[in-house]
Amino acid sequence: MSRRPPAARADYRFWVPLETRWLDMDIYGHVNNVVYYSYFDTAIAHYLMREGGLDPWKSPVVGFAVDSGCRFHAPLVFPDRIEAGIRVARLGNSSCRYEIGIFKRGEETASADGHFVHVFVDRASQRPVPIPQPIRAALSRLLVPGSEA
């Protein structure tokens, strides 16, 4: 079975600068695998808040994570400066599939890449609802040409 190569920097549309932290490290001397999911979540939250107007404390509609995955290509360590690139691969009525690349600052290929799916729900009922228009507009700007909208 052949493995897809790491994602390229040019594949992403929005960037969030991040830094590894001492506590991200594991006993093997690199960033632990579970930490990459927090990088994904942090990058998406920054985008939704900055570009889509999401207020995670008060918005009546919020995104729930329902699926995620990550492929690892090269280790990261403390104190690496990193960047998370985001694109949208699918934009449905109430859900969105993001694709995220985690890059050492200045590198052209991802140290890790993966996906994250949000289902947007009514905060009170926790039932799926259509993606609010300001968030949909922001997500549409990240939609990869040829993807599902």
C-alpha cells in the first residue's frame, strides 16, 4: 500500500501561527500525537471567530466535532514555531469538512496533515441546524475548487 505524500503549503488558504509548548512533548522527545488534534481545533476556532463571527460563549449555533484524523510525516519538537494551514474540502447544509496541515514555519511540506468535521448545532437543543450565513460565507472562502459545496 503506497502512502500519499505530505500536503504542500500551497494547498492551504488560511494560516494560523502556533508554537509548540514544553508540555506538548512526550517521553520520546517529540510532540505527542494527541496534541496535533488540539492544533487543528485551535486553528479552526481562530478562523471561525475571526472570519465567521462565531462567539463560542454566546452564539446560538456552535460546531461539534464529529470526526477527525491525522497523518504524521515528520516530528515536531519544543520550541518549534509552526503554522496551521486550513482549507475546506466539503461544505454541507449543517456540516463542514476541514483539512488542516501543520507545518514548521517556513517549510513547504507538512509535518502532519489531517481532517476535522464539524456539525453545526443549536446550542440549546444540540440538534443539527443549517450553518449560519456569516460562518457559511467565511467557510466558502476556504472551499477548494472542485470540492463539494
